[in-house]
Amino acid sequence: MLEQLSAVAERFEEISAALCSQEVLTDRAKYAALMKEHKRLQPIVETYRALETARQAAEDAKAMLDDGASDKAFRELAAEEFRLQKQEGERLRRELQILLLPPDENDDKNVIVEIRGGAGGEESALFAAVLFRMYGMYAERKGFSLEVLSKNETELGGFKEISFLISGAGAYSRLKFESGVHRVQRVPETESQGRIHTSTATVAVLPEAEEVDVDVNPADLQIDTFRSSGAGGQHINKTESAIRITHLPSGIVVECQDERSQHKNKDKAMRVLRAKLLEAEREKQAGAIADERKSQVGTGDRSERIRTYNFPQGRVSDHRIGLTLYKLEQFVNGDMDAVIDALIAADTAKKLQGSEITADGSPKKTEKE
């Protein structure tokens, strides 16, 4: 592995030099590609160099420790230095393990989130609204932007369904584990006798697809227009500005009626359609995708109950990692990082199983090997 890291360091130096050349500076596409690679390699190279420094310092301390001519006090200092540098080396090796994990190509992408009311009638629609507000507040905390793509509201202010785009660097990496069934336990606003009800809402998280990611043939699309529907009131659209797009080969149907402009609704619907087609293509790819998902936190199956929000007890529980926090109010107000960080850490730990690095830098073999 150390030889591979040496090659990575050489590549990093090549890119650093190339970024200063006139040829690259005048080629925007090449410059952008090299900058992206430079950014990806930089933390790996910096950690590798720190590891080499720690290894050399440990070797020097060991040589002084083995020097019979040195006095006792000097050897004690050398022993302490050797211990500290070995400890630092182990920390840096663990850090390199994580840095060298294959990155998720979608981690830096924006995300399209769809929330649908599930079991529980009007209460499930109200819970969908709570989840939408929660993700909106989380996006604001992280400096992301949010744009509603489509929504179907109820009379009481809930959502039968709502889809929205969260834009920002790393948005998908932070929200990709939110897909699944979310369960709420609380006394509904519609409950007159104070009984606790259990309802659900489903969340789907899709990386936003660029036009270059998905080739959509216009001949494969059936586009219909219709009048917007909703909870009623003066803002109901009286013109046929709502859009329904059916992708005939796959049967995927998307609708958008949030905007009063037919053109804007079509644009938003196409963004959702591209994301769904990209996700369908990913799910179709050889068993590698299925194996990868099994190695992640949970299966990612949208039918899987992933989290419970218990309002009477002020408790939020993520069932995939067995984590329970008694800070539900803060969580639904967008303070989600404790759970999201734990999910990412659990996913990383699973990926690292069987790929530990030994003290000499070589991969540690598993029992099967």
C-alpha cells in the first residue's frame, strides 16, 4: 500500500505543476478536471506525508533507544518519543484507511427528496409536513438551499406528497441515509380524546442527475397538461399549467404543479425524471450495487422502517444503528447532525471491515483468507 501511496504523491505533484502551466490555465475544462482530482488527492497525500514523518521519527527514536552508549535518562526520553510516534502512526494509518475508501460518486451532488404520507390518513400528511420542515431547517443550518419542485397539500396544512431539491456541496453525502419509512408516535391535532396514534411517512432521496448523466429521448416521453389541484382557495390555478411526464420505456411518471408557469413545471418535472432514471439505472447494474447497499447502514429499502419519532417521550430512535436520543424537539428543528454523523460512521466502519492496515502498511488479512 505504501508503494501505491508513493505513486499517488507523485501524481499529486504532477497535477500541482500542471495547474500552473499556461496550457492548463487556458483550458477551462482541463483545469476544472485537474482541480477536482487535486482536491481529492490532497488530504491523502498530506496524511501519507505525515505518516512517513512519524515512521521516520519512530525509527530515529528506536535507534537512540538501542544505543548502549546513551545514559538512562536519554533512553527514557527516546522510549517516550518512540511510543508517541508509534501511536501517531497508528492514528494516521486509520485515517488513511478511511481516505482510501472508494468514494461515492454522488456524494457531492444535490439531492431530490420526496416525502409521501403513509399509514395514518391526515395525521401522516401532517407528519410529512413536519419532516419537510425538519429537512428545510437542516439545509439552512448546513448552508444548503431548498427549492420545492412539486407538492400536494391537504386542508389542514399537511402534504400528501412533496418533492424538493436541496442544493449544496455534499448534500447527498449528508442525506443519503434518510430513505425509508419514518414512523411518528404522538397525539394528533385531530384527536379529541388525547390518544397516541402511530403514523408513517416515506422518504426517498435521489442524487440530482445532470443532463449528461442520463440520455432522455424526447420520443420516449408522453407529456400531458392539466389544471393544478390542491387544498383550495384563491391561489388555485385556473389554467392547465400542471405537467405530467410519463417515460414510456420505464413507466416512470412524474408530475409538477407548483409553479403557475407550464414551462417552469416542465423543467422541474424533467429534473425529477432524470433523477429517477439515474436511480433506476444504478439499481439495475450488476450485483455490485446490491452488494454495496447491503454493506451500507441498513438496506436502503424504502419499505424499511428506519426511524421513530416519539413525541410523548421526546425521543428519536434510528433503528438501523440502535441509536436513541432524547432530544426530539431539537432534532425536528434541524439539529440532525448527531444521528447523521453516527450513520456515516457506521457505514464507514462496515466498509473498513476486513481492510485493516498493519504496522508495515500492508492490508491485514481476514480469517477467511
